[in-house]
Amino acid sequence: MLLMKIITRYVYELLESDCNLKKISIPVDATESEPKSFIFMSEDALTNPQKLMVLIHGSGVVRAGQWARRLIINEDLDSGTQIPFIKRAMDEGYGVIVLNPNENYIEVEKQKMHKQSSSDGTDEPAGKRERRDKISKETRKRRDFYEKYRNPQKEKEMMQLFIRENGSPEEHAVYVWDHFIAQAAAENVFFVAHSYGGLAFVELMIQREADVKSKVTAVALTDSVHNVWHQEAGKTIREWMRENCCNWVSSSEPLDTSVESMLPDCPRVSAGTDRHELTSWKSFPSIFKFFAEASEAKSSSQKPALTRRSHRIKHEEL
């Protein structure tokens, strides 16, 4: 647990010191006393007139700037964090926004309620009341010590206070869209979404379809767990995804090899690895190529080559 906190804090520090991102508190109108979360943005995220890249990690223990803690611990920062994406994006003139979809609540110690004596003690001698209170206090101390000895992981009873309008990854994606991405000046917005981040993006599309279509040029999914049927994505969303999204999935096939799918959504290609957590890192060069092609195609009113692969689903209804 301590190691996880150290990793998270270290990656946050790198996002600010090494990538020059700013930590932005949310909700934007939060009071001083309410629970808060944050995202990271480049200085030009909202003002860059050309390109904006938005990064969304998957579910679980990972936080902003991370793809997989297992990779950070066992391999390196390049494969396990979003830092290479951020640096290359900034080198290529993108503004950057890094979402933090798993930071949904804060934990606080639950206040213990002690029962009051049924008697107001007016008829009880002061000395007797003091002795009773002292015994009661000693009993509580012994009980608390025993509980810690018996179950050291439960030293304090905690409760969760959810962050307003950011209580789930899906809520978080919509909130950041409404308060930041929708206000961005960029002509071309690009998403990179890993695993559950892909599901969060599809949910964003369902809730903000027209706005997303008007601003987003291309979406790179990496082993996304979205499901257009279960999420009840409409026909117009599925059609847009087929034209503007690509999912790099875990596969033993070489990078960018077409992979068949039974779902009528976006093209699927191999990430060049059969390890789920490595799909973002292994598809890194292909994703930037895909975005460049999509941007060029948009300016010339043509579709990027990746969406014309032979495996593309021809029929809307299965």
C-alpha cells in the first residue's frame, strides 16, 4: 500500500516537473470544505488552436499519468506511464489533458457515536460518577487495543465521501468534457483511452454525441472494454466510431494486423502484444501515425487509411 502511494506521488511530481503540466482542482467551483480531485493540463491545453490530446487510463488502482503499476514496478516508467505520450504530443504541437477517472472519493475517519447515559446523574454522587467514567474509559481503551491487535488493518473505521459530479470514471469524463475539453480552442481533439477508459469515452459519446462529433477528430483505444450493445450506443454513434476510432487489442499477431470482431463498432488491430497492460505502450508509434493520418484526412475531407482495413464490418445489423 505504501509503495502504491509512493509511485502515485512520484508520477504526479513527474507530470509537473518533467512534463510541465499544471494540476487543476475539480470541481472547478468546489468549496474549501468539500472533497476535491484534480486533472493535469498543459499550459496551452485550452488555447492551442490546432491539436489537443486527452489521455484516459483504465480502472483499478492506477491514477493520472499511469497505464499500469505492474509495469512501473517490474519494467519501467516508459511502458507503465503516460509520460512518453505526453512528451511526444507536446513535441508535435498538441495541448494535453490528463484525466484522473479513478480519483472518485476521499476517505475520512468515521466519527464514533457514544451513547449517553439514560440518567442525567443529578442524584449520583460526583465521586461515584467519576469512578464509573474512568472505568468506562479504561474499558474502551482495552477494547480498542484488542481490536488493533486482532485486526491491525482496521485501526480506524473509514467512510467514503464522493467527489461531486466525479463519483465514477464515466461522470469524470463527462465533467472534464463539459468544463474543459468543450471550451478548448483546438480544431482537432484526439483521445487515447485504455481499457475501462474506452468504456468511459463511449459513455461520453452517448451523453454528448453532437458535441463530441463536432470536436473529436480521432480516438485511439487500447484493449478497450467498451461494449456498444451493453452501453446501448445508437446507430449513429456506431457509424461514427467505425469511421473515427481504432482499437489496438491484445493479440499475438504483429502490430497493426487486422483482428476480427463480432461487434459493429470500430476497427480492431493488434497491439503487437498479448499482454493487456502493455497494449498502450506497444501501439505508441501506430497511435501517433493514426492521429496524423486522421488530421490530414480531415483537412482533405478523406478518411484515414486505418479505417479502410479489409476486416471493417460492412453490415450494421448482425
